Amino acid sequence: MTDILSIKSLTKTYSNTELPAISNFNLELKKGSILAIVGESGSGKTTLSRLIAGLETPDEGTITLNDKVVASNDTFIEPDKRQVGMVFQDYALFPHLTVKKNIGYGISKLKNREQRILELLKLVELEGLGGRYPHQLSGGQQQRVALARALAPKPELLILDEPFCNLDANLRTQLRQDVFGIISKTQATVIFITHDTEDAVAVSDQMAVIKNGKLFQHDTTKTVTANSNNTYVLSLFRK
């Protein structure tokens, strides 16, 4: 398999902080993988995802997607041209738009837009709910709409940023199964941002552990969880 994502020497420091949120970060990801990026609150996980998606600009380093440099010292490709889909922690649905219009928001120029929306409604099992508004849906249904919207343009890479963090354990487990069951049908490459090691182990084949903006370990999930020689990494899975 070829690399879909390559990150080299990536650094990002916000103006109101002294220490970088992401520091000299290097990572490569194969196409078709499900990578869990695991770290505690404030570790830099969300900053990393926003840099990949193009919602933040790096201070140093390069990001390459499908052999195309999308961010470097002299290059910055806008988010809508990166073929990266993103599901945000709070779903970020447009409250004034119906389910169908939310899903179709990013594919307004697609010739078969209506057909694509109907395909996605079926995929996320929300057929018949296209005319509803976000406030008329359950939290799980809203999450499915957010997922459908992210999948609508057929992104090369899909990023899920802490999608289950505000849910109780039973609901989280069910939604995790539902969401990744849907994703498995699309064969998308996935980056799953989470602080929950149980969620990470359950769905990923690759895992990257991050702390203070630095990559501590990146390997198969089995190797990271069972055979790590890093004390910090071990502590995450021995709680």
C-alpha cells in the first residue's frame, strides 16, 4: 500500500503560548488504514488534525497528501481542495439547514448531487429524515448526519475528532460500532482522534501516541498496546 499521508518536521505554536502545540512531528500513513491518535487532553491531537485538514497553518514542516504537498513554508492548499473530510467533536451541523442540505453543503457543484445525498442517507440509515432539522434529531442521528456530510465529497482521508467523548459508556460503544460499520463500507482511510484507549483499541489497526505535541510511538495497535517499551505509552493502557 502507498502512503496517503506524510508529515515531516511539523511544528505549530499559538501566539498565546510559549511551548509548541505540535513539535517536530513526523508521521506516515498507508492508504486504507485506520489510525487512532491517542493522547490526554492538551496533548496536541486536535491541533494535529486541524493542520492536516487545512484549518490551521503550520509554522514549519510539510504535509503531503497523495504525493501532493498541501502545506509547507511556501505552499498552502485550502481545506476544500485537500480531499479531507472531518467530523467535529460537536458535529458542527448548520441548525438552519435540513438534514439533506447539511449533507449536500460541500457538494453544491456535483452534477449528481441529489443522488449522492440519497445514497448517503441510505448509508447512514436516515432515509425519510432528510427534511428534518438538527434539533429534531437525537445525538446519534446528528452524528450520522455529520458523518454523511464529511463523506459526501468522497474524501481520500476522513478525520474523526473525539466523536464519542460526550457520551456515556453504553451509548458510546453502540455508536462506535455504528459509525465504524458505516465507514467500513466506504473503504476510507481514517484518522480517529481520541483520549479513550478503549475506543482506540476497538477500531484501529494503527496507533500513534502523542504527548505535549510530540509523537511518542507509532506502530500497529497490537504492538503499541502489548509490546511498547515506552513508560508513558504503557501507562495509558495499564489504567
